[in-house]
Amino acid sequence: MRLRFSVPILVLALGSGVALAQTPPPASPPPAATEAPTPSTAPVAPPPAAPAAPEPAPQAQTAPAPSDAQAQPQAPATAQPAPTTPTPPAPAGPAPVQEAARSTLFPNPSDPTGVEEGVLMSKDTVMLAGISTWDEAYENLKAAFAKIDAEMKKAGIAPAGRPLTIFVDTDDNGFKYEAMVPIARVPEGKTELTPEIKFGRTPEGKSFRFVHKDAYDEIDGTYETITAYLDIKEIVAKDAFIEEYVSDFTDSQDTNFEVNIYVQPKE
């Protein structure tokens, strides 16, 4: 509504109230409430559909409910040891023999083709005495050491050196021998392992060592070399001589078979 009018218009209005009432008011923009809507080019919205059931109020978004397998927090996976097959109980009897390095009577030679002089230190041994012909020497000695090893394992005694043979008496037909395997010590109070296998000691004292590395059947050639050396040096040797087997007994024709031969001079 306008608030500002001129004075003549106000007097005229008071003098002729009816006429003023019938006179249309000055044109003015109709109230906003009575204005007809201006047609628009936008499509007319369809009549509202029937009210749908009220939707539940939105809830705060949460992670989906865990399944049964995820109901509880899982610990980080850790490596599990592979299943092992149960070890059967060990049979009754002596504990298995843990074999140590089997040393030789002399340290390994720096020159296998040469002759070395040294002193033998006496050691405890397991010993089996026997007799053999020369032709059956290899097989009979192999069998003697196999018998000694079997009885030592039964008793739980470990070898402490390479097997050796002392040739105590020889002739053209054969020889008497003592097959020995060094051990750390003789069990207290014992003098024999079996009625056939005894406890003993290796020889001691000054000795010369020669090395044979060839088939055992060819060892006679090494003994000829030893004899020649002793003659040249004018050394008188004891009747008994010693063979120490660096290699295991496999075949008498094994060309890599290694034997230490010890010869002790007479004092």
C-alpha cells in the first residue's frame, strides 16, 4: 500500500465518499498471492500418486553384519609346523654308536711315496686272533673286521681309529695275525668282549711308515720296496709288521685301496 498522496486528492475523497468507493484504485501490481501463474514450457508434473508407506528413517551406515565365520576377529595367520610321522621307540639295548673320525697311528703322510719315521703310541683295542693262507688273506681279514665291528655295535663301543693287523708269525704258506680296532678305552673290569674277541693294545715305539695305494693283491711289490730300503739303510726290523687300513674293505682288486705299513726296528 502506498503511503504518499497529494492534498487535493485527499479532500476530494472526503467529499464524495461513494464516488471514491466506486472509483477503481490506481493500477498497481496485484498482490503476489492473486497473480496467475505464468505458463511455463516445463512439463506439467503428474498428479501425485497415492501416498506410500512412510519409509523408515535412514540409519547411520554401518559395516555389514559379520557372518558366522567372521563373528569374531581373526588372529593373523601363523605358519604351522608340518605334521611329522611319529618316530617308533628305539629297541631295547645299547644306544646307537656315534662313530667319531677314525684317525691313523701316524698323521696322514704329506708324501705318500716317501718313508716317514715316528713313534707309535699304544692304544686300547678290540682284538681277534686268527690264521690264514696268503691267497685268502684279504677275505679272511675282511671277515675278521666285520665280526669285530658287529660285536662292538652290540656292546655300544665306538671305534677310535682305523683297523689294523699285526702279522705275528709268517711262512711261505700263510700267517698268524691279530686283527685290531682301536677304541677310546677298555670298559672297566673287562678283559674280553666275547670269548673269541679280547681287549688288547697296539704296539708302541719307534717305527717307519710306508704307504701302499693299489689293489691289495699287489701289496707284495710294496714289501719288496720296503725290504730294499731296509737293506740300504742297514736297518734290522722286528719280525712282526703292522698293516693299517686307511680304506674300507670292499674288493681285493680295488686299485685305490690304501694301506699304511709300519716296520719297527730292533733296539
